[in-house]
Amino acid sequence: MLEVENIDVAYGSLQVLWGVSLKVSEGEMVSVIGSNGAGKTTLLRAIGGLLYPRKGRIRLFNNDITTSKPTVRAAQGIAHVMEGRRLFPQLTVEENLKMGAYLPHAWKKRHETIETVFDLFPRLKERRKQLAGTLSGGEQQMLAIGRALMMRPKLLLLDEPSLGLAPKVALTIFDTVKKINEVEKTAILLVEQNVYYSLQLSKRAYVIENGRIVLEGMSAELLENPEVKKSYLGK
């Protein structure tokens, strides 16, 4: 479904990614792990269209989207939940969700999709008339993911969904992410600071260090990899 082929990405004169390649198949959950500053967020931004590679190609369903605008990528099935949530604080939960259904095909099915979101996140249903800015951090993260789902995406890019959340709340988010993948059959590319849960959730994973992919494989195997244990799991 998604193919990233040998991309270089930079912020002006500062290059962050070198020759990065990865794949995500339909309905698959894949994680990208690495230390802070390794290039994980930059990779998601390049896939989502917020940055354009200097070199290489990005394809979605065999269509070259390397230079496509974010709106075009969204229309083709990519939804990006960025770090920091980026909600509309003065709008209600329900209004924020409807903002996610701005594409014509998604708007037609907004009532159906919003019920799916409420099934995944019952707390949002309870808070549907509450202003987003008054929600707790965990509830805001639920809303950010729910708003992305309103697009009815084929691929969900998740950037640090547990950042700043209490452990119990983070586990709730992880459980729901798993349901989105397994029940809703949405493919997910996950960047997550909690390496253990990231590898537990995903089928396959890539390890990125200093802007380069240094290791890839089945997540279960990477959990047992001595270098991964030493560098990311404290074992």
C-alpha cells in the first residue's frame, strides 16, 4: 500500500533523513522506533506531505505522491495525527470530529463514522458537547485520533500518541489503537516513545538512528534483539 523508497529529507540546509525506505501493507500496523531526534517525526511529515523529499519516492497504492500536497494525500487515504494533538480548543468535541470529515466521501458518511468513533472512545460520547480545550490530555488525544478517523483513512499516521499521558491512560489509547487496526482494518504507521508497547502492538518495525534505518524485522523478533533491548528497553 505505502512504499517509501530511499528518501532524503531536510529542513533547509539541515538534512535529517538519509536513504530511508519502508513499506506498510493494507491493514498492517508498522512501528518506527528510535531515540529523540532520530528522524521519526520528520519521516511521518514527509509521508503526510508537510515536507518534500530531496531525493527518493513515496507511493500510495502505486501512485507517486512524492510531491503531492497534504490535501491530495488525505483524499487518497492518509490521515496524520501529529504530536501535540492540534485541536480546535473553542469548538466542542462533536464539532472537532465533524471538522475531520471535510472530504466529500467522508462527509456523506459522517453520522455513521461518528458512531464508530464513539464506540471506540465512549468518553468522547459523554463529552460530545464539551469544548475541546477543557478536556484532559488523554481525552484530547482520543479526540485527535477520532478526528483523523472521521476522514475514513486507509492509512493512519500516529506520532507519539502516549506523549505526556499517565500510564493508565496511555494503555487505554494503545488498546484502542489496536482495535482500530484489527477491527476497523485501518493500516497504521506508529511512532511511539514507549518502545515496548510499540513493538507489542505492531506486526513489523523499523529502527531509525541518526536519520537512517539501521534495523528492520518482525516486532516480536526485535523485542528479543540484544541491541534493541540494550538501547531502547533498558535490558
